[in-house]
Amino acid sequence: MLKQNLSQKQLQKLSPQQIQLMKLLQVPTASLEQRIKEELEANPALDEGENATPDEKFDLTGESTADDEFDEYEGDQNDVDLSEYLGNEYEQPDYKTKDTNYSDNEDKVSIPIPVIDTFQDFLDQQLGMVILDDADQEIAQQLIGSIDEDGYLRRPLDSIIDDLAFTQNIETTTDKLESLLKVIQTFEPTGVGARSLQECLLIQIDSKLKQDAKNETLLLARKTLFKHFESFSKKHYEKLHRQLGLSSEELKVVVDEILKLNPKPGSAFSSKSKNDQYIIPDFIVVNEDGRLELSLNSRNAPDLKINNSYMNMIKDFNKSKKKDKRQKDTMMFIKQKIDSAKWFIDAIKQRQQTMLKTMGTILRYQYDYFLTGDEIKLKPMILKDIAELTHLDISTISRVSNSKYVQTEFGTFKLKDFFSESLTTDSGEEVSTREVKKILSNQISNEDKRKPLSDQKLTEALKEKGYNIARRTVAKYREQLNIPVARLRKEL
């Protein structure tokens, strides 16, 4: 049986403005311009401003120069009183999102994106110089399309046969694919189309042997790769001594010849595409005679204001004596669009204030590091530390630090890389795990490569320096630094 009752509940909900602010906090400077363009297209009441105001700076002796409070606008949707919209608060931008080092007459400088051929395009061009019938041409193009950015064909040939049958209605055999793959493996860069590292290196050695078939070093290198690849890949040099019957000096010459080969033939092309991914820093830290200055890098984002046409329409409506229903409906639409524009402008402003406040606190916390660039001077720092100092929520600090970069005179770094756990030394001092990793990396860099240090010996070396950590922790830090085990670091 249904019953009606009256109850009172206390709920906590996020307003649309707060949700919008949280989303904007996650957006890096590189994507902010596109986000503003989307808003400009979606809301005709929002317009770009022309007058510039100085960039906001963060004073390390105090707080941000901007107001930290977010003035949320709340309007009555049924009220058509538009007097509050006639002020000029939003007619000119009251915040800055671009650099002022350029005059108004100068065009915006955008980063040029070079147009280059992809790895597959380069292979297709070479395929066009090979005489094949139409069916073989399509099969060869399918093989080229299956080659990854490293230059390897890692898909099984049976899967490629199925793809050809289902997508292009071409029936073929494994032998046909093998023969066409042999053709592709003659293309540049040498080693392309290999299905394993061993095959890739053998293709390159065979290519060299075609030019110098009697070269003893090349012949021994091919024998090593063809018959003793496992011993070579695992750096079992003592075993190779016995298998090849070579002295240490002779084996070193053979191994050096193999190390000249390229294990990733397609890397030259993939590195080009990766180099085109420009990093645009969100913060800039400048050392002015021992005094650090922090500023936001918002070079390409436009200033925002309320569209003048919409403001004039409100003025005309207020002057009008006769106000019919159609005019009121129009004003309600304009009112909603202006509200949305105000919220967006305020959210952008609050985004900048929150980012400056958070980064400024990090700068004070890690002042010695930003002054010298010495990683050993990095203090242990977690999200909670900055949240307590800024009186902001941990989730807000996380959004600010995620996908953001800071430019210093020592390089450009991810903001989240400055956060690390603490570790206590024998003297009772708390140090950052990044400091331990730096010392571990230096220890490995200075080791004798003929007798590299094992994880146990690295643990003992760190303990001598006062860092009492377990061997498994050393192994974890080594893996995080992408450093292989001692056996794979060994050199002749």
C-alpha cells in the first residue's frame, strides 16, 4: 500500500558551474584554445575581447594576486528583469589568457605542423617500383599495412589471409604471402618486414654480405645470430666463447658488428612523428637573480567577454514600452546565453587562479630544487601536502597536476613527476624516492660494465650511503628507470 509522507534530507550536489570548472582544470594549456573555440561556437553570447591586461604573476611571499573565490552566478529563470546585465563587468575581459609580449597588430604565431610521409607511405612508394599483378599488389599492400611502427610484421600470416578473404574477397596461400614478404624485406630501411628480432638482424647481415661476401667478421656474426642467437641475446658470452671457439678480443669484434645493426628499422620514421608532438608548458618559472617568478603560459587563448550585440538587445528591450510575449521569450533565451557565458568566463578565471595557487605552493615547497635543478634536493611531496597548504581538495590538486607541464631553466617537466613518497635514511632524515632513484641511476652509470652490479650489490651500496631499503625495492626502482638486470648490462 502506497503512503505519502513528508521527509527532510540534506544532499550535497555539484552545480553546473562547479562541474564546468572541474573539467576545465583537467584541460592542459595545449588544449585550452580548442576548448574555448568550442564554447565560442556553441554560445553566441560569448565573444573574444581585444584589450589585453597584464599576465597574472604569483608572488612567492604571499598568495596569488587574483581573488581565489569563485563567484557563482545564480539567476531566476522566470524573472525577466535584465537590469543586472547592463553593467560593463563582462563587456571587457578582466583576466588574461595570452602573452603580452606582442603588439596588437602582430598576427598570432602558431606552431607549424610539418607534412611528412608515414612509414607505410615510404614502403608503398617502393612497392610501386616493383612489377606485380593487381592481386599481388593488393596482397603486398595488406602486408605493408600490417607492419608496425618498429618495422616488424607481428601478425600471423594466417590472420592476414583471413583479412584478405573477408575484406577484399582475395583468396591466397601462405606460400604466396611468404614470397611477397621476401620482396618487401628487400625494401629500405634494411630489416623491415621481419617477424622477429633474429630475422631482422639476419636480413641486415645478409644485406652486408651481398656487398662483402668474404668478410670473416660478417660470416661469424651471421653464424652467431643463426645458430647461437639465444646465447647472444642473453649475453652468455662465456658460452659463446666455447660455441664459436673465439678469443675474447675476436668475440668482441663480432659482437660489436652485431650491435651496429638496427633492432627497430622503422624507428627513424616513428621518432619523426613523435618529435612532432610538441609540449606546451602550462607554467613558466624564471630565476631573476635568485628570485623565482611564476607565470601562466596562456599564449594562444583569446580574451573573453559578453557579445556587445546581446548587451545592446537587452538595453533596447529595457527602453521598449511595449513588451509582448515573443520579446519576453527572446529575452529569456538571451538571458540564458549570457548566464552561460558569464559562468564560462568565471570558470576560466577561476581555473587560472587555482592553477597559480597550486603551482605557487609547489614552487615554495620545492624551492631549493627549482632554484638549483638538483634532483637530490627534491623533498618528499604527496597530493595531500599541497592540498593542506592550499586549503583545496585533493581531487582539485590531482586535476591541476595531471597532464600539466612546467618550464624551468633546467628543462620542461611533468608536474606530477614532482610528487613522490618519502623514505627515511639511517640518520632519520626523510628523503624523496626520486632522490634514491637518482643515486641508484648514478651508481649504475658508474659501474664496471664488464662486471655490472647485481641488485643485491646495489642494495649494499645504497645502504653504505645511508639508504636502508630492501633488495626488491631496488629492483622495483630499477625497473621504473627502465634499466635492465645486471646480466643484460654486461659488456665485453
